[in-house]
Amino acid sequence: MSWYKSLLYPKTIAVIGASTREGSIGHQLVKSILENGYNGEIYPVNPKYTSILGLKCYKNIKEIPQQIDLAIISIPAKHTPNIIREAAGKLKTAIVISAGFSEAGNKNLEEQLVKTAKENNIRILGPNCAGIISKPASLHASFEPKIYEGNVAFITQSGALGGAVLPVLHRERIGLSHFISIGNMADLAPEDFIPYLAKDKNVKAIALYIEGFKNARKLFTEIKRATKKKPVIVLKAGRTETGMQAAISHTASLTTSHKIAKAAMKQAKAVIANHEKEMINIIKAITKQKKKFKDIIIITNSGGPSVILTDLLEEADIKVRETPPNIREALKPLTGISTARNPIDLTATAGYKEYLKTIKTVDKTDSLIVAICIPPKFKPAMEFAKAVIDAKPKNPILCLVEGENTQEARETLEIEGYPTYRTTRDIADAIIALYVLCKNTEID
């Protein structure tokens, strides 16, 4: 079994530093693994206890009666090298949750941890990390919030950023296949995971939050290889001098010029996000994309947002072309239509019938459909949601829904697999990312 499978698809797990004390990380880790349906063997390890949450507790890893794929370690940093040494011949991979290594100035302790692990053929994730979530393995080896199962692997150098992003993904019904908190990257780094994730059948896209690099050249090479198979989204922090210094103090990782890093990532054909909200917008669009497209057609009941969106897209060198003549002709009989040129303005009186017919007609082209609904009080947003769902578009469709009493419409569309956005900036981020992927065009 490769280290990748041992780490993300383990059959046996030891939790070192497991505890009966509620509120402690050692207790929460065991509880999370049990509550999320993991069906492998779980072995709590702590000499203070005989059992934890109904599981037999072992004094040390040597007492466990079989080989261990994964150990999750949450003990004081100074004891971790000894634990790894004790696990020689017994353990394949370890997640070191513990902090207090190079990020706290204890570089020698981190080097000792890695040296001990290498001598004993054990791969290390962390230290100073928030663990992993592997939905295909029903494994929640982390103290981060629950997530829906999906097909995006999210690797983050900041556990806290994961804690901020995961609830948003959950609220917007965006699923992940894996959440991987890499911490200080003392051993394993994003460039080690990417080749495996690119081949993993449970992964459709890879998202990275990076502050610094362990091996920048290798990372860019692996991203370039991966983008031939699936999208890679990169959010690189430390764009300014002050931000770079903050990144160094956070995880003690190496940094490089943001301009150089961005140029390398663009050359590798990664989709670049500038902040976490943009990354979420992009993930949402990519995970629910049905197929590639040639053009973009905007359908709206409100002129203002469609004009702003058109500006944002054209400023990004994405041309919003006129709808084909045959489509304009087909839409002429539609009552209340103002213009079918693109954006197609149905005016504020548009309801279920108008949206349904327009979406079905436009779906005959090879286009990304952008459906905007800012409902007036006399037109319930659910009419729009039902029209989108009943049209059953074959083309990818993104929906901008905002205004009073629109929550139900957004939730209904999300449940049915149609991504929704609340601002023109958010939906523009998503469209630009999809355009980069479909057109293979580099856009700032």
C-alpha cells in the first residue's frame, strides 16, 4: 500500500494522545472518527486510560496487535520524535497535529522529527496541522467542521483557513472528496499529493491554498501535469511584502515573489484565485460544470446586473457576443421581451413561462447560460427556480439570484445541482474560471 492510500484510505488508525477529556483535541479526534462512519480499526493510545469512548485504549503503539496504516499524533511537540521511533516497523504514515516546531522557532525539533521518520520509512503530514478528511473512506480525522461528499480535493497550508472555508462550502452544498491540512510541510507537501490526486477517481478538481513553498519548481511541474487531467485552483497568499513576512511567521515556509509564482502557475494552466471567496466561487462552478462551451449567453429580468456583469467579463477579455440570428428569431414571440441580443432582457414581468422558454431556446446553442433573477415583489423567485429545473439544460448554467425572499429559490437550485451566486462579482469570478478552462485562455 502506498503512503497515499495509507494516509487517505487507511484500514487501521492509531490516535496517539487520545483522551477522555471533552474539549481536548485527543478526545475530539476519536469522537469525530467514530461519529463519521469510519469502518476500519481504531486504536486509541494513552497510558493514562484503559478505554476511550468505548474503545480499548493502549499504553503505546507497540501493544497494538497489528500493523497501523495511519497514526494521528496530538501530544506535546517534544515527545513526537520518540513516538515515531517507537513506531518503527509498525507504522506507515503519521499526521502530526501538534504545534511547537519550526513555526515557533524550534527548527531543530522539526528536523529531528523528519530525520527519525525517514530512518524508519514513515511519511509525515504536518506538523502544526488540522488533520485530514477523506470522504470516500468515511474518515474525519480532523477537528474541522463536517463537509458534504463531493469531488474536490482541498489542500491548505492553514488549518484556520480551512475552518473558515469549510462551513461556507457546507452552507452552499459544495462537497469535497478530501480536506488535507499540510501545516509546516516538514515532509509531505502539496507537490507530493498532486500526482496521486490527479489519478484518484474520487477527485474531479484540486484546490490549493499556499503561503510558501517547499519545492516550488516541483510544485509547478506537478500542477502542469495535473492540469492535463483535471482543473487545479490555486489561492496564493503573501502577495505583498508584509503578507510574505506574515506567511513566514505562520508556517516557517519559504516564499517567493508573487509575480514569479503567479506567472509560473499561469504557465502551468492553474486557475488563480485572489481570495477565499473567489476560490469558493470557482470551486462551485467547476464542480457542477456539465460540459465545455463556446460562448456565453446572459438571460436577465433586470438590466443593471447584466450590464455590470458584461463589463466585468469584457474587462477580463471575455467577449459577450450577440445571440445567433436564429435564436433571436425564435425568441421574438415571447411576450414582454425587451431585447434578445445578449444580454437577453426579459424585463421585470418575466416569470416561469418566459424563463422556461428562453432557457430551452438558448440551450440549443453551445453556450454557458447565465440566468439572472432579481425578482420584484409580484414575481416569486421560486418561479425562476422551477423554470431552470424544468428546462433541464444540457449546457452549463450559472444563476445569479438576489433580493427579498430568494433564499428558498437559491437552496432549491443548489439541491438540484445548479450553482447560485448573489453578486455580479461572484458570478464573474466563476465565469472567468470556466472560460479559462474551456478556452485555454490566460486571463488576469
